[in-house]
Amino acid sequence: MHLCLPLVALTVLAQGPAPSTAPSPTQEPPALVVLVVCDQLIPEQLDRLAPWLDGGFARFWDQGRSYRRATLGYARTETGPGHASVSTGSLPNRHGIVGNQFFDRALGKTTYCMTDAGVRALTSAGPAESGSGSSPHYITAPTLAETLLAADSASRIFSVSMKDRSAICMAGPAPAWAVWWDKNSGGFMSSTHYGSELPSFVSEWNATWREKASGFEWTPSFDGDPTSLGTAADDRPGESPYGEHGIRFPYRLSTLNLEVLAGADLEAAAANLKNLASDVYKYPLGDQFTLQVAGAAVETLKLGQDEHPDLLAVSLSNCDVIGHSFGPYSWEVTDSLLRTDDALGDFLDMLDERVGPGRWVGVLTADHGVLELPEALQARGVGAKRIGPVETGVFTGVVTRALEAAHGVRFKLGFSSRGFSLDPLEVLESGLDPAALRRTMADASVEAHWVAAAYTLEELMGEASPSAAGEEPWLALYRASTYPGRCLDVVLRLDPWVLISSGRGTSHGSPYEYDRDIPLAFLGAAFAAGSNFEPAGSEDILPTFLPLLGLAPLGPVDGRNLLAAPAGEGAQRHLPK
């Protein structure tokens, strides 16, 4: 028997009356739209840390219009889908970014959501001579950037993050700039999809990062004991060590060896630089650097400083990268959020100074939530579990043998925490009905004590009804995460609080509330300060901003304008169909 949590505020929008696409006669259209996504930020962090927050997070959450029931309307709660939903006003079954990786049915293999063999990596040194790069070519719905540029080709777009998928999903395929951290050589990079040469201000900033990062010591920036604010005790079971530094402050970045960098041994110099560049990604410097480059874009590109509306997208990755290792209530995540709050506050003050306090609008949200460390949940009596490689190996063997017993063929199965894939060539050569194979796999999967349900490709595509009673609400979430040609043969819904893990750290990606609840808060003259308790989601951001700009969406959207008249019964959120 599997525990089934109640579904609260499941979201996909049933469209109500179309809102006006013209701003109020008393309001000037904003000169700059600012998207701020804090990766893995859960609303509870903003509430519990409120006494110590006095910067950008506090400004959005306390002085803006906050939607306290915001949640994601799909099952696969990961970075790629989260950012694409912000920029397109759509859910993954429309915008196509169903996960950070997805099973490409045409290729018969797993594919990264941003990979593109037709482009090259682009650094300050120029385009790479070989290899693939990253691009938005898998995005299938129009983005806010495209909508702006379709109306005014003089609009400027800049997107920045430590992660390529975050920056790219917010910029989309529009003529724009998306830049992200280069974990091999350091500094911010892009791809030839966006241009043949990095913007000069990005290359200029890239020349400064080594001095800022080399030997950086990470110690707590706060005075006092954060456990009074709900932060857990430091040094907890389940935390994943930061190399030789373990799981306790201080943590120190490596120091660049200037002699090695200047020497003739190019391989040693590259290794020395890569060690520092890859570690920066895991330290609070990541958000600081991201906001510095965003500020340079405002200054250099004059964003929001003329009559052409511009877009600035900023994704802050540290909460996620650090949270995966230490959990959301750790000292490390607490300190990282406090540092980011200060830096974001300075950044918003800069926008007021350069653009004008009434000339820009902004939103703060997250791409997904996170599961607390299973060990911490177990200590509170919650039935959390880690499922390790041995148990998943046994599980895969059970499903393989069930297929062989039922159909007389031994298939090689691809397995991940999401589910199973069949080799399309093996299936074709077997002459067997693929739907029957998938049904057998799904039925065998639910025999595992940690699997709540298993959905076949036919169920996910709406070609078959749920095989078990009570699965309709859950299946609706999974269908919202399913795009044709980008789905496994069988997708698993694990029990709540179950993590397929090698033994340390935590993650996200489930359809449960701890992964789906997100903060959502708007700033700007159009947004009255206060809390709102209507259901909302990140797909509402685009249709809320477009009317302020006097624009209509370029295609269908799943969100609604949160500034329109309060939703009546006909416009309430319903389960996906």
C-alpha cells in the first residue's frame, strides 16, 4: 500500500475572458521587464528568514505583490522546464522542455535539453573549433523576448545565469544574448546561436573574475545562531561533502598558481584554471558574479533607458547548487540566501537609479522546490527513503524478467529515476506490440515498495485511460510534462519523500508539493503591495506582463493575466485535461 498525498492547488489554467492588451491610461508602459528566478528557492525560506532579510528578496516578498499559493502545474519539477514556463507562459507539454534531459524517441537515446550539434561554444577567445554547443532549438513556444522583438526590433534582450539551460530558456531563440558560466575556463560564455563574438562588456568582466575568486574563503556572513529562524543544526547526516572541506565552514576556493598559468605547460595551466572555475559554480560567488554581469548589461546596453522596452533575465543558481549538497535548511543555504538577498537589493537599487523606480517592472520566482534531506525527515518521523544502486539494480532485473516471462524476449532496458526506455530497434526486431510491452513493464514496476504508480506512453499521450483508480489527478500532472517524441516508455511516480540517490545530498523533480510550491512576487507601479491567495503559477508571468506593454501573446498560453479582474468560477484553475 502506497501513501497518496492530497493534491493542493493543481494548476493548469482554464482560460477565462481574454484580458485587455493595453496598459491603463494612467500608466506608462514599463521601459524594462526584469525576470529574477532563484533556482530551488522555496516560499518558506522567504518567510522563515524574514527577520534577517533586508535586501532584494525582502523587497519583492514584503513590498511587492506576492502570490502565496503559487505552484507548478506539472510533474517533472526541474530547472529547464521551470525557466521555460516563466518565459513562455506555457507548460512543458506546450513549450517542449519537459526535463533537463529527455528520451528522444527518434534517436532512441537520452538528450540534454539545450544540446545542439549545429552551434559551437563561444568564449572570450572566440568560437570553439569543434564540438557541439547549447541553444534553444528544442523550445517550441514563443518566449517573452520574441514577443517584445516582434513588436519592436530595437528592444534589447539580455539573459544571464550560471547555468546554460536557465539563461537560454529565458532568452529563447530571439536575437538576443544569453550567457552562462564556463566551468572549464571560467568567466561567462555563450554559443554561436547568439553571435560570433561575446559582447565586449562580458569579455571585460571575464578578465576580472580570477582575482575575485582565487583563494576566496567562505565563512558565515551572519552573526548569531540561525537555528532560531528554522535553520537546522550544522553538520548533519546526509549532507554531501565539499571535497576536502567536508560539511562544515569554512570552505576555501583553490588558489591560482600564477607560475603555472604563465608557464609552458599548457595542460597544467588548463587544469589549474578548471579547478577554480568549476568550484566557483558551487560557491556564493556564483550569484554575486551573475548580478555583476547583469548590472554591466544595464550600464552598457542602456537597458530600460529609452523608448524601446527591454528585457533583462537573471537566474540565480547558488541556492540550487548548494542545496543539492546540504539541503534547504542548512547553514550553507541560509548563508547563501542572505548573501544573495544583499546583492539583489543592491542590484534593484541600481535599477532605480539607472532606469527609474517607476519605469521597470520585475518578478521573483523559482523554477522548482526541493526535498529536505531524507535523514532529517526520518529524524522527524517522516517515512523518507534513499534508494541506492543495489536496490535499483534489483528493481531493473525484476522488470526485465517480467518482460521475458510475458513475451519471451529479453530486452535491454534503459533506466533512470524517471522510468524505463526500450531500445526502439530491439522492439522493432521483436515484432511485438510496443503498447503491450509497456503495460507489462508498468505492472511489474508498481510491485516495488517505493513506486506509487507507473504510467505507459499511451497513458501519458492521452491514448489510454489510467490503469488504476484515483490516478487521474496525478496523471494530469504527468501529461503536462509530456511532449510528443520526448518521453520514456514507462514513467514512474515514486512514493513521497523517496529519493533515488547514492547516499548523500538531496534533489527535486517529483509531483509533490515540496517540489512544486514556488514563490511568486511582482514589483512595479501596476502591482499593489500585499499578499494574494488565489492559485497562481509561473506560467502566469508572461500573460501578466504583456498587457502592461500593450502586447498580445504570439501564440496560445496556459497562464492568465493576474492583474485582470478576479477570476470567477469559470476562470478557476482546473486539472489538466
